[in-house]
Amino acid sequence: MKALTQYGRMAEKHWREHRPQMVRELEASGQLHAMLLEAEEKTKDEMIGLTRQFRNQGLSPQQAHDRAWEMVRENYILLPPES
């Protein structure tokens, strides 16, 4: 089983706290680890593209990374809480 990166670990912590029902369902179906890997992969891919785009617009590497993270983090990692 592939180890999670910082994004996957962050997603798992956040999901367990804010999306417990989703986590229970994913664990019951044996899909939690696969979904965490997918979340980190999609996050990484989008971060690379956006960071490159922001660097081309003249932002520093740190500024580009930070802006990309702000745009991507809620898509896959920091999901909204369950209602």
C-alpha cells in the first residue's frame, strides 16, 4: 500500500474530524486509502499547474505556491463539513 504524503495525511485528519460519515462509508467499502491517494494526486496536479501559471505572472515561488494552495485545498483536501 502506497504511503500518504502530507496532503493525504491532512485530508485524512480533516475528513475524520469534519466528514465522519463519509469516512465510515469509505472504510466499510475498503476505499478510504484509495480516495485519500486520489485527493492528494489531484491536489498535487492542480498545484503544479497553478503554481507554474502564477510564476509566469511574476509571483515569487512562495507566493505562487500559497495562491495555488488557497485555490485548490477545498477541492479535495479540506472538504466542507457534513450537515
